[in-house]
Amino acid sequence: MNPNNRLWRTRTWLMLAATILSLIAAECAARWGLLHSKSSRLGDPAAYFDPLCDEDYWRALRRGRFGAHLHRVGPNDQDPLLGWIPTKNSLDDVLALATPHSHQAQKTVALFGDSYIFGTTTSGTRISDVLAAARPDTRVLNFGVGGYGLDQIVLRVEDRAAVLQPGDQVIIGVMTTDIDRAMLKVRDAPKPWFSLEEEGSLKLHLPPQQDSVAWFMDNPVEAHSLLWSRLSRAIQVRSASPAIGPECKTEHKKALASAIFDRLESVCRQSQLSCQVLLLYRPVDLEFGSGWRGAAIRDASQLTVLDSEPWFVNSTVDWRDLYGADRHPNAEGNANIAAGLDRNL
């Protein structure tokens, strides 16, 4: 054999081996960083996965040290149907957020939704508090739960319909990305989810009846290669609109949302509840438009839809001042929403 050919083949094999070893080392470093690093370059799950599409984002977030480390659903209790609900010591006897009500209350308004409805401000400044103060003849129940998607919100309406009376007014607050959350099987903890069957019906899948910490320990990140995940995510982000961000499975999300809204309308009709959907927006939605999500909520629901966008953009103050640093409505924002609801109830 020609000595030059032998040398060339030897060098080729060495380079291939070095490349493979480098990739293995980089993969190991990525896996270590995702679980142990607090650096945004290594430990941020969003650098690898889309939180609105990839359940691995939530597996990594709960097991890593970049964000909220492994815990038992934070300020919530696990629930066999809904995944989690607020700790029961913060709820009243009908499992609504404990809010002082007037003894003169003759009507009931029940609010459902995610953290936009539950509230992230201090007691007395939540939407339910402000609305109750404006309507002393009305009992306002806050059934909102932080982190819920459209699927959990509707299931909570079903679950709590038994404690409501025919004719009670029900506001279902739906924030734009609540549609995306309905695609996921896990977020803060394992959650219920709907699969869309061929004939368009929904099949409910309950969360595993297992301690959430134990579940996350038994179900680590499923991605075979974090390097590939990071590269794919970088390409996805680079090619997306800088304002809105990457999109995924849009048509399936629309179809799923439509079927879930049909289920909601059926629950309201069968329970004889006076239901309205309240469309809520993230700051980025008001800045750049809510796109297909806002349209999907307005078009999919057979119920009356209260659109909160005019309440914000037509406010006497800049709508940006109605949100807090956590990108949720602040006390002034909550008062603005409560005033809009008061005008429409």
C-alpha cells in the first residue's frame, strides 16, 4: 500500500474519532449545563426547547437550576383531575379564591381562567376584588388558577358548575397562549390533556396520579441530543418573527381550541349558566397584534366574546403602564379589566 494513502487514511480516522469525541464531550457538557448551570447560555431550557410546544422545556425547567427548581407545584396543591389547584387554605368552601363578599349579595359572578384571572397582585387589587367592591349586591367567585391552559380552564368550569346556580354569570378569561398550553401534557406539573379524534371529538386524558416531584424524577428530558435540540431551536428562533417568535402546529392548535370551545358551550348550556368569554392579551399581543390566536378565540367560541383590547388601548393611561414587571396586569390593569366587566355584566 502506498505510504501516502496509509497516512491519509490514518489521519482521516483520527479526525473522525476526534470529531466524535468532541461531539460526545459537547453533548455531555450540554446535559450537565441544562441541569446544573444558572447561566442563560447553558442552563436556560428556552435555548433548547419551545415552552409553547415542547414538554421537554418543562421537564428541564423543573429539574434544572436555571429557573424554578424541582418542587411540588409551588403555591398549589396537586389535583387528580386538573393537575393542580391553589392551596386549599387560600380557597373558600366552593374552592374559589377566598374573597370577602357582601352579606347583601343576591347575584353570583364566577371568574375562570389562568393567572391573569387569579391575579398576581396583592389581595384587594385582583380583578375579583375590584369587581366585588363595585357590585355590593354580587358575590364574585375567583376560580382562576395560575398556569392553566384552555383545556384546564374548561375542565374547571365543568368541575365547579355543580356549585353554581342556573342563571349565574360566568366569565371565562382566555389569554392568547392558553391555546398553546392545551397542547401540552405537562407544565408546572403533569396535567390533563385532550386528544382530537378523527371524527372531531375530544378524548380526555387524566394526569398520572403520582407525586409531581417523583414524576419529574422518573421522566427526564426525552430529547436524544441536546446539541441537535439547541441547533434546531436556534434556527427556529432566527427564522421567526422577532416580535411574535416561533410558531408550531398552528392548524392543530386551532382545531383543538375549536373543539374545546364547543365543549365549553355545551357545559354552559347544560348547566344553564350565562357564560361569556373574556379575551385577554399579553403585552406583546397589544404591541404587535395577537395574530391567529386572537382570531381563533374570537371565531371558535359560540359564546359572547368580550375583547379586552379596547379597554387597554383606549385607556386614559398608556396601556404599557397597566402591566407589571411579570407581564401580568398590575393593580391598575386589574381595575381596568374589572371596569370593563362591570360595564358588560
